[in-house]
Amino acid sequence: MSYTRQALYPCNPGTERGRSTKLAAANVKGSDKIIYANGRSVIVLDLKHPGLSTLFTGHAKETTVARFSPSGFYCASADVSGLVKIWDTVKEDQSVVGEYRVLTGRINDLAWDADSERIIAAGDGREKFAHAFLRNTGASTGEITGHSKVINAVSIRPKRPYRAVTADDGALINFHQGPPFKYVKMIREHTKFVQDVKYAPNGNYFVSVGSDFKIFLYNGENGDKIADVMDNPHKGSIMACSWSSTSDRFATSSMDNTVKLWDANTQKNVTTWSFDKGVPNQQVGNVWVNTHEIVSLSMSGELGVVDVREGNSKVTRVIQAPQKSVTAGTLEQSGSGTFFVGTADGRAFRYDTASAEAGSSVKIQGEGHTNLISGMTAGVCGQVYSTGFDDKLREVDLAAGFTQAMLALGGQPTSLASTTDGTLFVVHAKKTGKTTVEAVRHNQTLYTLQPTYKAVSVAASGTVVVVGGGEDDNKVHVYAWDARASTLVEKTTSERVGARGQITTVAVSADGGYIAAGDSVGKIVLLDGTTAEVCPLRLPPSSLPPPLSHPQKRTDKWTHHTARITSLAFSPSARATAPLTHLASTSLDTHVYVYALEPPFSRYVHVPGAAPMGGAVVSWLPVGEGDASASGKADGNAKGRVVSGGADGCVRVWEVVLP
């Protein structure tokens, strides 16, 4: 294969206010993997090595819950349309072995029996709120009845004789026996929504928690109440519960921003872990991992890990990652391989891409954006800059996070770039529809270009600034930045790149010799950076012709993408004298392509589905002196590393055999 995925840094679970988020752990001894849903993806997160996590993207609708089978061979996942998919967790292809539409609405929870043969799906529907079925055929294996409101949770006793409990918004818990499952009795102890219910691994108990701040412990075989757990109670809605593997303790997570550990035999509170105040730190889900770790989910999407062996109330570590789509990104310029991304909810994160074991992403602290981040670029002094749909330009310090430095823009920014003297160029659109290219340094506007065309995208390298035109223009405009005079001087303009699409993204090589432009219909053109004409071949700088006032017509060989081009990046060179060799691209069509910059421009590598739901950013990771891509060799054995991010909120690192 011409490419290999080296690392996948996944997104964190999606959350919704007032709704319990279901997390589950692998049933394999010694495993540190948990599974959860976000968007249309199901994520299997490796807590020790986040870069080695995996993703299932077989759902067409938003996923809601996923559960490993007790055997560990399968996983069942569900979505908002009532569809359950059962897929192989052992094989790399994650082949779907069963697909059943069991409800007419959202599925909130799933439960397997101990034989890994039967599943109960519970949630919302017009005719019923839960369905019990066989894994291999989808045939019914009983009826889950007695509910008139949405079911929030379901659990099956993990040993024979099997029992099942379901909890709903009507403050009811229904007790069933089987298989085939049938209604036995109603349990009415809670006074508000029952958010979660869970059987202990030995099957002797089950516990329920709810929005009435209460916890109840029951006999696992007959459903009789054992105790009302009242010692040091929660002061907010309790959203989740989970058991230890020894069945003698259980944990609860609450919207009072605490996680509590309880002794099942004495019903006493053992330990309380407190999180910071505020809605983002309300706890909405949890899962017990192995014998000693509990993972609790905050409303903000952060996963807090606590160790029950330590006997204190400190959180061991916090796993931070995007909850929403990655919308922008840039590589820090020190050569460390640190990759920054911005997301659709205004948050920013950084990744250490040196290896898959380096750890998960880290959220950039400080007062950031309040809306989608539309552009990011690295500064010459180590800073990173970002623009957002809150119409602001902000600065990120690598050590301190977002700084107080901020510039209010005159419109909504669409693209951002920087030159070697530290000047930033922002393309933004005003409410009137007019676009502006603004030159900024030290939070002060140095120059404003009011183009006669609609500006959409911008890129820069050295003193070369390139602007891509909108649908009324479809041209690439090349400018020179005069730092002393603080002005942009237009050097040349290309002919129309295409008849249909606007220039959605542009890129300039480090030496300014190449310009790449991608449009909204999936076409990429390669231009000479000096003349803005199509490059028939790469000429040494000394033999480049003078700028042309009327560039020749350009080629359209690179038309493999089928949707809007969102990002382009030239491969780096380890030596200043080494020629550039490749261009990477990504698109809303989910693919990444790597093209060779040598005639006849027909060699490329295709990474299909590199960014499920659509790519947003692609970049080359640093190469060493001995790397073949740095020396310009492309003999089939040379390799390069590409990082990509997109709408699924994940970041992936690819090792590509260069074409």
C-alpha cells in the first residue's frame, strides 16, 4: 500500500445538556480502551496511547451509543434513526455483520447479554420504546413493555437466569426476565427522570440514578430495593453510574460537578472527586476501566481520569480533544511537529505528532474565540494566530495559550496567512458583500486592500502574497509585500482558473517558486510563482522568465477531487537548495491526494476517506536531512508524513510513499 496511517488522534464524546452520555469499556482484561459516540462516528479510545485509537464510520446518521460485546469480538452501535449496526472489532476492516432498524426514533442505550448473542436497544419510538433481538438474525427475543415515555438506559444481568431493567423519563424502572424477555414488575422509587441503570458484573445488584439526586440499590435477581444510598449525597442531577470489576463498589457522576465512589455493601461514600465550578465541568457520563480507574465525562467533552487506589480527591489526568469539526489548522514553525487546530465551536488544540505514544491533544487555554475558527497560521517568532467567525484575530502563545492580544476585524474572516517579517494578511467579508485584504502586525492594521474582485483565500511565503478570487473573478492575484512602505504591490494576475468554481484555497511554496490554487468544484492548478502561468516544467530560478502581463492558459490535470478543495500544502525541504517535490491536498470529498511536482504531473498517491465527513486542513510534518522527500528523490521508496483534520473532529498522521 502506498500509504499507512501512523496515528489517529480522536475527538472526545459529544454531549448535550440534560442528557446522559453513555460510555463503555472493553471487556478484555488489561485493556485501557473505552468506546463512545460523536457525530456520525464511533470512537475506540486507547487511554494509554491515544494516537493508536480507532474509528468506525459506518453510520449515515448521528450516532448515540456504542457497546462492546462481552466476548470482545463485536461492537453494537446505534444512531438517531433507530438503526443498530453490529461490527467486527478484531479485523481491521471493521466489517458490519448485522444491521437492524429496531426503533423509529433515537436509540439512547444498548445492552448485551453474557452470551454476546442478544441485544436490547432502548430509546424513543412511535410504537415501542425498546426492542430485544438476536445479534446474528435480528429476530425478536421477547418484548420490553410497560413504558410510556422515552427510555434513557437499559442493562442486562450478566449471568443466568437473565434479567433486564429499563429506566425512563417517567421516573419508572421496569424489571424483565427472560429470554425471551417479558415484563415482570414496575419499580417506582425515583421522582424525576431516571438517567442511568447498571447491573454489577456478578449480577447480584443493580443501581439506578436520576435527576432527583437519588441513588437506589436493588437485588439483581428479583428487583427488590435493598437501600436508598443517602450518605453524603449528590446536590445535582446524577447522570451516570458504573461498577467496579469486583462488584463491591460503584461510581456516580453528577451535574453538581462531582464524581463519587460508593461501597455497595455499606452504602457509604468512600471518595469524592470535585471538578471546577461551572456548566462546562458538570459530569454527564462515566465508565469504570480495569480495576482502578474511572473515566468521567464533563459537559465540555473533557474526560477526567481518577485512580481509586490513590485514596485522594485529585483527578489523575484530563483527556482533552475537539468535540466539533476541525475547521482550520497550522504547523508550528520550530520543527517540533506540533500541530494546531481550530474547531467549529471556537476552541483550539495542539498535538504532538512526533509519535502515536506522545499523548492526546491539549486544549489551548485562555479567552479564545466564541465561534467557528476560520483560519490559523504560524508566526515567525513561535506564536500562532487565529481568526474566527466572532470577527476577531487572536494570538496564541505556545506556553501561555491565548493572549490578551486581539484585533476586531471589520467583517467575517475567511482566510489567514503570514509573511516572514511577521505581517499577517486576513481576508474578510463585510455585511455589504465587499471583501478586504487587511495587513496586520502587532495588532495594528498597516495596510488595507480593497480589491475590485471578491477575495476568498490568501497565502503567503517570504514577501509573496497570493489572493484567490471569488466566482466573479476566478483568478490568482500575486502581490509583493513592501514591509518598509507597508503596501501591497500587484505583480501579476493569472487567467481564469475555471469557469465554475471560486478559488477556495491557495498555497505558496517556501521559495515562492510555486503557487497552487484549488477551487470549489475540485480542480487544482499549479502555477509558476513568478509568472503566475501554468508550470510546464520546473525551471531553476536563474532561468525563470520575467513576469508576464498576460499569462498563458493554465492546465487542469489535477481534477481527482469531486468537491470543494479546502487545503493545499507543499512538501518541506530540509535544505534551502533542495527543490520541492510534492503537493498535498484535501477536500470536502473526504480524500487526501499527494501529487508529484514533476512533468508530466500524472503521478499521485490517493488516501481515500482520510477525513470522513470532509477534510478541512492538510499539512506536511517536518522531514530530516536524510529524508528522500527533502532531497527531491521520488523513486518509489521515499516517504513523507502528512497530517490531516476534518469534520469528524479527528486528526490523522499518514506516512505516504511518495509518487
